[in-house]
Amino acid sequence: MKTFRVFFLALLLLASPFLQAATCQSDSDGESSEAVEEASDLGVVGEEDSQDFGEVNFGPAPGVDTVCVFPKNSARIVPAGEETELLAGVKNDGESSLNVIAIKASVHYTFDHRMLIQNLTGQVFHNATVPPSTQASYPYIFAVSKFLQPGNFDLVGTIFYEIDQTAYQSVFFNGTIEVVEASGLISMETVFLVTLGIALLVLLGLWIHGQIQQKLSKKPKRVASKVEVGTKTIDTSMDEWLQGTAFTRSSSKSKKKN
């Protein structure tokens, strides 16, 4: 039992570097459960612009609401190095038309949002006009670095637009995504934990088998029964050894005389 405990602690010490503590941050903008309707002739995706929109800091326009939806990916699982698509929805409740310029996103640590991990590629739109009292959705395709370690990270998505030649920007998503290895959902950490669990089950089975074998090997001692003959107590096991000898014959003769 002591050896089993020592081996168990050793396995836990080996497993500790592979276990990650992930801190999840609640989303500031909730996902919409309803699909965002697309207006006709609202935008054509253009080539990526070299302008760094992250250096520009505008405020959101009044009467403009944004929402984000991950199509067929409600768990927000992002394979490292592979393209992932999301939809940025814009609702214009203002009095003037809204022109969408571009969409950009960045990846941050969950425990410290100020620590930037990666600036994702911006996507530019042309002829993306949203008239008043209209809503529209725009696709944004991004890919995190293939060298990014699997785990939970914060994704911040920003949409840039203008109204009456005045520039604005709104954060349409600020929540947690899960980055996994591109080869699949099974990571090296998962394989290690499964292997550790199997090893512990095998050790438990061996320990139970040893306990059963130990109990079976202990046979109960035979207790010789004693019978009383006259005033003398004779061990019956001794009688079995002395049957047919002169001692038993003399003993039987003495009984007859009595």
C-alpha cells in the first residue's frame, strides 16, 4: 500500500507541468440567438488593407448596435493555424446611412487583457452600406498562429465604419475562445491524462489482486478436538497417530478390566 501511494504521488508530480490553469472571462457582449438578417447589396469583401486600424481609436456611434455569431461553432473552438469564420452583425438605428470600412481582431491573455498575443489580419469591405433602420452581417475570417499553445484566450473584434464622413468603431466581440491543436481536438495533454488514468487503474487492479491473493494464502490452523475418557483427557489427533500400536492395545485392555 505504501509503494502504491508513493507511485501515485510521483505520477501526479510528473503530470503537473502538463496541466494548465485556464481563467475564463465572461463576455461583455452576449451572442445573439437569432440569425442576423443580411440586407441586399451591403458589401463586397475587398483585399486586406495595409493600414493598421489598431492604431486608430474612435468611439462608437450612437444608435449603432453590434453582435457576433460563430456559425456552427458555438463552443468557439479555434484550431491553431487554420481559418475560422465569424459573423459581425451591425444594426443601424440612426438617421443616416452607415458605411462599414473594415473588421479587425486581436488575441489577448485571459488573466491580463493588456498583454497582446497577436494582431489578426484586418479585412476591408467596399460598398458596405447599412441604411437607417436596417441590420446586416459581415463575415470575418481569421487564423491564429500555428505556434500558439493550446488553451483559453480572449478575442477582441472591432468593426470600423463611418457616418456622414465621421469615423467610428465598435467592439462587436470581447470574449473567450479555445485554441486547440490543428491536428484535432485531442492534444498531447489529453493523451497524457488518459494514459495517466489508465496507469492508475492498472495499479489499482494489481493492488486489489495482491490483497486477494494474500488473503487466500492464509489457511486457518487445524484445532485438534479433545474427548474425555473416564477421568483422562486424550487428544484425538494423538489417537490417530497411535492406532494399531501396543499403546492402543494396552489401553483397550485396561478399559475391559474396568
